[in-house]
Amino acid sequence: MTTILERGNKMTTKKAVHGAFNFIGGKWGRSSKGGSFENINPATEEVIDFYPDSTAEDVDRAVQFARKAFHSWRKVPVAKRGEILLKAMQILAAKKEEISRAQTKEMGKILKETRGDVQEAIDTAFYYAGEGRRLFGQTTTSELPNKFSMSVRMPVGICGLITPWNFPTAIPSWKIFPALICGNTLILKPASDTPESAVHLVRALEEAGVPPGVVNLVHGRGSTAGKYLLEHPDVNLISFTGSSFVGSQIGASCGKAFKKCNLELGGKNAQIVMEDAKLDLAIEGALWGAFGTAGQRCTATSRVLVHEKVFKEFEERFVERVKRIKVGNGLEESTEMGPMINRSQLKKVQEYVEIGKHKDRAKLLAGGERYTEGECGKGFFFKPTVFEGTSKMRISQEEIFGPVAVLIRVKSFEESMEVLNSTVYGLSGSIYTQDVNRVMRAIQDMETGITYINAPTIGAEVHLPFGGVKQTGNGHREAGTTALEIFSEWKAVYVDYSGTLQRAQIDTHDGDKNS
Ligand code: UN1
């Protein structure tokens, strides 16, 4: 039996049953057993609403509807499917502000960022609507005469999408839109910390004309609803974004059941600052990379590797700037950083800070504690934290997923590459330098799926591959045309119009008997 834990879980199952927020077979409804869980605003700890704590029966119904809808949806011309995506894009664009505000309320990140999150879903819908007009395969030659060969993309079938709370609109959209354009039907199980964002996204798809059963939404816990979806025998594909710990259990379960599986997992991303870097730019980059989304990004900058020649200046200026970050409720336009998603995530960050201070014996330069009074005294706020440490420390090796950056001194470009590559993860890396040779060597030597030059470790765009190497994933890439590889299966097609039996690898064609 697998145990599916979520990255953080503020959920407590309560009897109060408010909204009809599951969407199964084209109808909004509650869980069959009527259980529900709280959606909490992490900045105020207030309950926003209650969502269905779905059961195995709910998941099974959703899968049955998805299976039924698959037979017709896969045959809808892809241009028509693209039109529906475009409509969904327009609806999301029209509701961008409303959805962004709802997202800030339930997730905590600042409005500027939730607007970016919703924009990313809009871009993704637009991009895959266009990809539908391509979905290119190959037409190629045959080794035999009067025979035509090509390859075409086919849908995979029923997709189970299990998504995280840190990008509650964008990440589901990375999975939903390519899945739909390829002709799949799906069940989305969004993170229990951010259920409302998923409702907005699914409503946009419903309004855009997605037929009943094609998109289903089932709320609940990873350990129950997520697990049922993962283990349901009629689900053909699982796409999961979350921690490497959970990802490895999901991968093992899919492996046993021969399910296609795409995993986007953890990171311990580093920004390198060479001695010739433009320091102003490098400081701004590290600030944004480390404390954007309060560090709750897979691509967050959790290590800054600074050349010893500029270390002191960088450290002083960076720390001074970090201490001035305006922390507060993300709904205020002037706020620069919001809270942690939930109490358990806050606790995890606190624990890592203790490890940093007492076990690793790193030097604490800023932050290191939660707020006890003022506006941030309530809610799951933690002070932006900076350590000076070394590469082998636990705080330099393990994913914290919070506003904690470790500055590490390096002596050379070579050492910076070695340190950058010295973790089990390989998602994103960045280097600030003016030296073109180092730039090219960094592109070559960083063991990451994403490499930035003179830019922070965050900020991927939707038309390029997103994902990483090592324990960051299982070799797939979301976004761009690479997501089509996840959500479609290749079929090779041979059309023999010779009227005779032609045997590949056996018949030799010296004459023209078949022409
Ligand atoms: C994440 O890091 O968890 O690349 C997702 C970015 C965003 C997506 C990040 N477009 O920063």
C-alpha cells in the first residue's frame, strides 16, 4: 500500500458541507458520503469555505464518466478541441482579476504573482490551441515499394492529474490543456490547500463547451482521493507535480500497473554569482528567485554560490535588502512576500532553520523565525531568512520549500559548477557573469533541465520544456511540444498498396515486380 502525503496539509475533515464543488460527468455536486474539508486563508487563518472530501466511490464515478466520454472526445476534430481551448482562454482572461484574488486568498502569494499564475494558464491555453493545428507526425519512406509509412499521435486515454498548491491555476493548466488537445479525458485532483483555483479553471472549461465527462474535478486528500485515482485500474496516465518523496511512490505504483507516468518533483536550485557579475542585477535576481512565492517554488533559488572576490559585498547588500522585504497579506498591492501555505509547511521551515543553526552550524544572517506580533502575528508567516553555509550542510542539500536562502562561498567557476551539481536534484540553475566562455560552459555543465544566464532560477515560459534531471523527475518535460509526448502515444502506420504480400527485412527488391 502506498501512502500519499501532500507537501503540506492544513486539512482537517469536518462535517460542515458547503459547496457543491466536485464536477463529475458534467454536474457539480458533493461527495457521495458528504464529508468535507476546510479551505483556509493562510494569511488570516480564516476558513474560506468547505470542499468535498471525496471517497473511492466519487473517484470511481469520475473515472467511469471520463471513460465513457473518451470514445467521442477522441474523435472530435482537433481544430474543434482547439476552439474550446481558445474560448476557455478568453474566459480566464476576462476573469483574471477575480481568479487572482481568490488564489491569493487561499494560497497566500501576492497579487502580482497570482496574476502571473493565471496569465500562465491563459498562455498555456493559447499555446495548445495552436498546437492542435500541428500535432505533427512524420511521413517517411519505406524499404518496400508501393508502401507508405507515417507516424501519428493518438491519445493515451483517461488521465489522472494530481496537482500542487504553489501554482494552483498554472500547473493544472500545464496538464489539462495538452491532455485535452491530444484527445484525452481527465480527472483533476487538485491540492486540498487550493481547491477554489481549480474550481475556477474547471468552470472556465465548462463554460467554453467541454462536453460532460471530458473534464472531471474531484477534491480531497492525497492519501485518499489521490491514492484512489492513482490506483484506479481504468486510469491510463498519472501526471503528478509535488515532492520527490511522493513522486517516487507514485512512480513505483504506476510502474507496477504499466501506467504512463509523468513526474515533476523537487529542486535545490542555485544561482551562481561570478566575480565579474553585475552585482545589482545579481542581487535583484537572487531576491526574486529566493523569496518570490515565499520560496515555495520547485524552481526557487535556495542556494546562492558567490565568488569569494565579491562575497562580502554581495552578502552585505543582499542581507540588507532581504531585511527590508515587506511581508504581509498578499491582497495588499505593496506586499512583497506572503505567508507559508499552511501550518505544517511553516513548521517544516522552522525545523530546517533549527537544523541550520544547531546541526549544520551555519551562520544566520537574516530572519530565522516566525512573526509573533503585528499583522503577521496571525497567519503562517515566516521571516525571509539568509544563512551563510557550505555545500554539504543539510540546508544546502534538502528541499525546504520556504523563504530560506543559503549563501555559499566559491573560489572558481569550476568549483561553482561542482557545488551547483552536488545535490540529488536537477531542476533549475543560473549564472551571473559577463564572460561568454563561462556562459557556454555553464550551459554545457549544469546538470539541470533549465538554465538561466543573467537571470534568476525562476521564470520559465510556457512554450519551452519544463522539468529536470536526477530526482527532479522521470525524464519527461511539461510545457512546449514536449508535453505532447506525455499526453499522446505514437502509432506507426504502414499502408501497403502493392496488392501482394511484402515481407519487411526479407524480400529484396531488385526488379520492379510490384510496380
Ligand atoms: C514552480 O517552480 O513550482 O518558472 C513552477 C516559473 C513559473 C512556474 C514555476 N513559470 O517560475
